[in-house]
Amino acid sequence: VETENIKKQIKIFVKDKIAKGEYVSRPVIKEHFGLTEGKSGDMLITRSLGVNGKAGTGLLKKLGQKELKDQAIKNAAKAPAAVMETKKL
């Protein structure tokens, strides 16, 4: 019962943010609802916003990806240094 209530609240929260033109993403949702522990927050978000609970469907397609892009840039910057360490002459 508690999980169903949170799922409804997440859906309402996301729809409201999108309607206002505000940025919303998984980290924003997790912080707002206090779902920062473990991966259960991600699963709950997917089940709340995806069509039949599937990733990449429904409202999930409207979530912002800024955090993923930022992390990819950081990882890309680290990679050359790590590669160069292993290839010292």
C-alpha cells in the first residue's frame, strides 16, 4: 500500500515538473522523496513512470539526462590518464 502511494506521488511530481517546464531527473526525484539508499529508488521510479514498469518508456523518456552526460564527461577525462599510466615506455 505504501509503495503504491509513493509511485502515485512520483508520477504526480514528475508530471507537475514537466508541465512547469522544470528540470526533473532520477537524482532530483530520489532527493525529493528521500530514496537515496540503494537501488530500490531507481526500481521504484522505473515502475512509477515506465509503461508496464519498463525502462525507457512512458514518462521515463522525459526525464533529464544532464547527470548522465556530466558523469560521462568526467569518465572520459579520466580514461586517457589511466590508459597512459598503463602504457608508459
